[in-house]
Amino acid sequence: MLHLCIDTSDKYLFVGLYENGKLLAKKNYEAWQRQSEYLVEEIDQIFVSTGKKKKELSSVSTSVGPGSYTGVRIGLTVAKTIAFALSIPLYLVSSLEMLQHYPAPCICLSNARSKRSYFGVYVNGKPIVPDCIKTNDEVRAYIAEHPDYELCGDLGYLGFEGTPYDPEANFLRCIDEEHLCKEVHSARPIYLKDDYGTTNMKTIVRHTIPSDLSTIVEIERACFHPPYDEKQLLYELNENPYAHIYSALVDGEVVGYIDFMITFNSATINRIAVKEEFRKKGVGNLLLGQVIKDCEAEKNDVVEYLTLEVRQSNAPAIAFYRKHRFDAITTKKEYYEDGEDAIYMVRCLIHG
């Protein structure tokens, strides 16, 4: 039985190949923000060095977070592709679970940035405090209350020394029914995003880049009927000379976006959407604020009006636009493909 293990969830890149529980070869080194460059090549080299063929694989495991947004996605995407292509089982393992020093009581930690930590407590391989996000002050307090618990992870950012990262035994321990992914296509990263509150969530808005589009398509499907597909979004991003698209990100994860056009003396919002779990946390305000900044900075023409259409039944969106000083001007009958009316709303920018 040949088993491949992958972990790219934090600063290290780990690839291990096992046969009947025995390690044949591994790669384990620090590759912060470079996993996407090295992972596939390292997998190929391991197979070459061992003389094994990928088609001989019987299963694959990967960490699924919490951790680096990009790192987690890279490892999971590669593992899912291998599992699907070879029709073999996929096992999903918590990144914090990977850090434990079995069987001791372990406080497993990694840096979540913004003075926060990904936090989980494991005893005998079982979680007694499920993976979550805590402030670093909360973590220090918990450590002080449990002096006999072993600290696991790279904890220099907290001023502690943790048990070195050694995923080999933990990966093998997690090849079981509990960690088996029932449907490969449904496997999703664990970001612990539901733990973000309005006081500790850092959001940035920047120009959309092509790698954002897969997430934006997911948001589209959840928010609009019919949704834009990736081809339409690529046209807006690369070919429409009047279009602008911005993405809102939390810790590197795209959580919302806005698509608008500036033509002559007006700007039109085509789309604005935020993931459900990030709504009412100021993301929409930041996206709309960026549009207004762009309109004020427009050099070719003075942008006097900001316009949009919204479904008549979408009361939360209408309330949001009214809060931002949009006025309902008229109703466009049967504006949408399903026959629903649209409310045409306008905000005058000249007078604030």
C-alpha cells in the first residue's frame, strides 16, 4: 500500500511517501509563500528517487487548515487532483492536529497574524479544545493555566519554544475512517473564518487579479441568479476598457468584490457582493468607498452620479444603498431574466 502525504498549511513544505506504514522518502523544509513553486516538483522527485510510479498510489493525505490561505489551497488542490485522477481515497487532517506530540496533552498553535493564533488542544490524538482562533493574550493565559501541557508548533512569535514540527507519525495515525473524505470534490479548506469579529477582522481592498476569479465565481453563484461565469468576469477584468473590479480580502481570502464602470459623467455599479459570513462587518462599505474614491480621482471627466439597479425584492440591499445616500428614482419593469422588476437608484456625488 503506497500512501502520499502533503502539508503546505504554514511555513513548511512537507511531502512524504510511505509503503505499508514505512517511510520511503520525504521532503520537509521551510518554504514560506513558495510552496506553489516547489510542491509538484518535490512530489515528482520523490517518485523518481524511490522508483515508484504515481499510478501505484493507494491513497493520499493532506492538511486542510487552519493556516496560510494560499498554502492550504495549494496542498488541498494537488491532493484532490491526485485522488480524483487515480480514484483513490483522500484523507483530510487538521493542520493543528499535525503538530501534536502524541500522546501527551498538547497545546497546538500557529501564527494567525494580527496578534492572533490558531489554537487547538489534543490529548491522545483527540481534540479536547476544537481548533479555533484566539488572541495571543488569550493563548498566553491558557498556557499559564495549563503548565503541564506540551507546547507544539513554531512559537517564536509568542516568545515560547515549542516541540519541533514532525508530521510523519501524525499523518499515518490519521489514515482512518474519521479522516476519510467521503466526496473528493466537496473537500474545502478550513479557515476558521467564522471566528472573525468586527473588532479583529482586518480587511483590505485591492484591484482584482485573475487568481481571485474562482472565489468570485463562487460568490456570484451564491448571490446572483443568473450569476456571471468566469468568462464574463475575465472580459470585465481584461477587455472592458471602462470596467473596474476590486476584491476585498481578509487574511488573503477573497470575501467580497465590486464591479463598476465609469463612463463620462457617471459611474454604474454592475455587481457588489460579500460572502454571507462576512456581511454586516463593513466589507461592503469598504468596497463602495473605493468606488467613490475612484470617481473623485477621475481626471478625464467629472463623475457626477453613481447609479445601479437592484431587485425589487432585495430589501437588505436596498436598505444598504439608502444608508449610502442612494435615492430610488424609478422602477424598471421586468428588468431581470426571471421577470422581476428592478429599482433604479442614484447617488449624486457632486453634492456629497
